[in-house]
Amino acid sequence: MFEFIRTHQKLMQILLAILIVPSFVLVGVAGYNNTGDQANVVAKVGDQSVTRQEWEAAQRSQLDSFRQRMGAQFDQKLFDTPEFKQNVLERLVADRAVAAEMVRSHLTVADSVLQKQILDTPGLRKDDGSFDMERYKALLGAQGLSPAGYEAQLRRDMALQQLAGAVQGTGIVPRAVAKQISDFGSQEREVQEQLFPAAQYLSQVKVTDEMVKAFYDKNSKLFETPEQAKIEYVVFSAAAVAEQVSVTDAEVAAYYEANKARFASAESRRASHILVTVGKDASAADKAAAKAKAEAILAEVKKNPADFAKIAKAKSQDPSSAEQGGDLNELEKGSLPKALEDKAFSMKQGEIAGPVETEFGYHVVTITSLKPSATKPLEEVKDTIAADLKKQKAGKQYSEMAEAFTNTVYEQSDSLKPVADKLKLKVETAERVARNPSPALGAAPYNNAKFLTALFSADSLKNKRNTEAVEVAPSTLVAGRIVEFKPAAKRPLAEVDAAIRQRVAAEESVKLARKEGEAKMAAAKAAGGAEGFGPAQIVSRTEGKGLSPQVLAEVMKADASKLPAYVGVEVPGAGYGVYRIGKVQQPATQDAARRKAEEEQITSIVAEQEMAAYVEALKQKSKVKILASAETAKTADAK
């Protein structure tokens, strides 16, 4: 009782911003109620408006999300399309329609449910199992959110999850339908193979010069050597700035003296109590009896201090803390009734006192743990301070040096040496650099689409000038220049003649194999026999029994309404195969776990469709009107 109210009071004042799933709704309550200037409205959802500023903010949010996921490969130009902007607007309108329905239906979440959600959030428990209040507060501050704003956001998210769950729960798939789909996936076919190897027909092929020339002309791309360049480049980054920054012992000492509070740990005390309850309106006699009972308990625990937890469990009338031996966890100012708090914060470790009267009754209290405040010595924290100061200095110098980097590579565009000398950077080289990023080069600074576009621009290729400074990652700029360039070129016919003859011969032999295979298949269809075919084997979509994926796909999709059925398939690297399908059946033993998983997956797909249909119905109910086209949208730059 008392402990629950005390804990509830703390939890309602704290938020766990970065551990909670972001809201489905792209705009907050303030944005929802904003009707906006009509000339600036891009969509209407009932009597509510979606403004151009909200649309652009939603675009920025999406762009920031993609930038975080794609890292150095992010290129905003890929998203600067009418389709992207229109999708964001449609999503914004859908969110607004759902939010309007939640308001109309008075959907909300009870305080107790909200509190439990916060309590159950992973990562906020200390080793002893108690709630980590300091981390909780730090997370709140890091996100710049108020407790009220967080509570409203979380409450709205949970209500939305309940709504979505209720709607998706209506997506029911008949068992017969689920079974039919699963049967299709688990179907087995009895197959016999007759292979016509291309190699058997190779001796019949005569490759002429005309055939070689025709292949060479038709497939010229196969014989091109890609363009490539030898380049120089310079990388300017926050790390490069940090390497040039130093911090003196005097600066470290001065910072330590000015910020000692940062390195001090506050006093920590933990208490336990035994509560004898008495109502606010209790008679004097009842209060006296309760106090006498508390005094008797006080005498008992003073006589046997080691049994405090045992006595609390047996006699305390606070159900929340009694089961824990009266433990109140670590104390914080404002978390206890004033009289009890004053007493608890004046006691020494191991001291037992009481009875203390509060609005809940009479308390017997003891301090089970007390750690006095302490300040870490300079020697222990000097490395941390030096690193922080160095980071601060580097941050201040970065903008100035980044501007110098950008200006120098532009103003002295015939060489990278001036910028390298000026900012103490190193000119790097790379060879066989292509126009497009290579997965093999990974995170190499120059292996960036935006940088390579600048590097292979007309001016850079023709005049061998420096590129502009290109941001390839946060706080990382790269400039480069082409030293040598080899354009794409077609290898001469004489150089590739032998390879072409081999390729043409292989293709022609496959054609001959196909011709004989198709003739065999026609004869087999007419007779219905299995002469010349190999032994029968059972295959399924998951068990190919040695058949290539291409062959298996053709066998499993072949029309088997009339058996035996036949299908001819070109076998990669082998020739041509004819396949006789004799039986179609279900496995003798079904995989129950797979069937259940498939049924759940099918149900999930239907549930998603139900939710999509529900959202569309809400949009119609809200009389949604799109007033702006994506072509008129201003580009929203990602931060």
C-alpha cells in the first residue's frame, strides 16, 4: 500500500525515452490540433488540417531514418522524388485518420497499465533488482522530453497498439484455405529424368568466322574493359582534428576544480520499515492502540536487530514491502512522507527508530545501508577529463578547419598538396578506381557514391582538377583528383576469338540437345511411357534430390492435371533435360510445426490486409482530401 503509492509517485515523474518504440503517429498532439493557415494546408482529415510544415517535417524524419540505416551509402537525391513525397503524405494522412478515430472512440490506457509498461522496460534495473532512478532521469534528459509529454506519447502508442490488435484480430483465415495453401507448399512429385548432355553434340558443331563476328558484334559489352582511374585523395575528419589537439595538465586540473560535483557520488542510504496502519479518521483510542503496537514491535526489533526483516514480513501492514522484509529500496528526497523522510535521513546505519507517525500510520524504521558521499581524486579521472577537453577543443576547431579544407581544395584546384600541408593531412592514392562503389572496398573513404560522382564529373576528368569537398560520413569530408584515366575500351576481335568460338560451340551444342530432347518428349507424351528415363525419385519444393533450382522450379510448376506429365528444361552447364512426372501426392507424415507456422504467417498477412482496409475506411469516414501534389513539394533536407 504505502510502498506502491511511493513507487507510483516516482514512476509517474520519470520517462524512458530511448527504450520505448517510437510513436506510430508522426506528429504530436499539438500538431494534431493545429488547423494551420488554409493557404498552407496540404491535406484535410475531417476538420483537422495537415500543413506543409508538418509534411516537410515528416519527410525529414523519414530521411533521417534512412540516413542512419544506410550510413555512408545514403544519397538524398534517391529520395527526392514525387513518389517518396507522396508516400510520406499518404502515411501522414493515414496516421491522422487513426488518431482522430482514437479521440472519437475515447481510446486510452489506464494509469496502472501505463505504470507497469514503464516498470517492465528492460535495462533500468540495478544488480540488486531495484529501479535505477539515475539512469531513468538521464535518459529523460538526453531526449529533451518532459514527463508529461512522455506519458502522453506512451499512452497514445499503447492505445494504438490495442486498436491495431483488435482490428488485426478480425483477420481470420478458414482452416480449409490455410490447409490448401500448405498442401501446395508441401506437395511431392514422383519424377524421372532423361538428360541430353550438350557435350555429346559438340562434335557436330562447326563454328564459322561469320558466327564469331556476329557474336562479337551482338555482345560487345562482354568484351569491354571498364573505365578506371588512378586517384589521389585527402580525408578530413573529426579524428584528424583531434590528433592535432593537445590538453595540458594545468587545464585538466582547472576543469577538475571547477567541476568537482561531476565526480562526486551522492550519499546513498537504504531503509526498511514496519508499518502499523491507522485510518486518518480513527478515534484516539484506535490511534493509541496502533501506536502501542508499534512501540511493542520497536522493542522487539531492538532486542533482535538481526530479525528485522523476519519481523517485518510477519507484522508489517504494508503489503508491498512486507514480502521483502520491509525493504524500501534506496531513498530519495521527496519519496517518503515528510516525517518519515526526516527521520530516515537523520539516522545512522543499523540504527532503529520509531514509532514515526505519518498519514499511513506508525512506522518502525531502520537504515540497512549507508554510503557517504565521496569525490573521486584527480588522478582517477584525469584521463577522462583530458579526453573530454580534447573533444571539446576539436569540436570548436572542426568547423573552422572544415571551412578551410573546403575553400583550399577549391581555390587551389590543381593539387591536393596545399590543403594537406595547411591542415597537416596526408595525400593518399588508390588505383583501378571505378565510377561506381565496389562492395569489395567496403568503407574505404573514396568508395562513396557521392564522391565518385564528383570524381568522374566532366570537369574532373578533362582538367584533372580537385573535386569539391564531399561529406562521405558524419564529420568526414573527402576531396580527390584523377591522376590517370583509362576509358572503357573494347578488346579487339583477334584477342577474344578463341573464347568466342568456345562460347558459340557450347550454345550451338545446347540447341542440338534441346532439339533431340523436345523430339523425345513429344514421343513420350504420345506413348505415355517411361522408356529411356532414369529411376523415379520423390521431390518437393524443399527437397530437390540433386535437381538444380531452375529444373526443380519447372518440375513443380508443370501442369500435372493429367498424368503422366512431361516438361523439358535447359539444364545450366549440362544440356537439356526431359522430366516425366508420374505421381502427385502429399507427404506420408506432415510437419506439424511447419504447418502451424504457415497458418500463422497466412493469418498475419490477412490481419495486415484487414488493418490496411480499416485505415482506408477511416480515411473515408474522415473525408480525407489531398490538396497538394508531390510535384509541388519542397525538398526536405535531412539533418
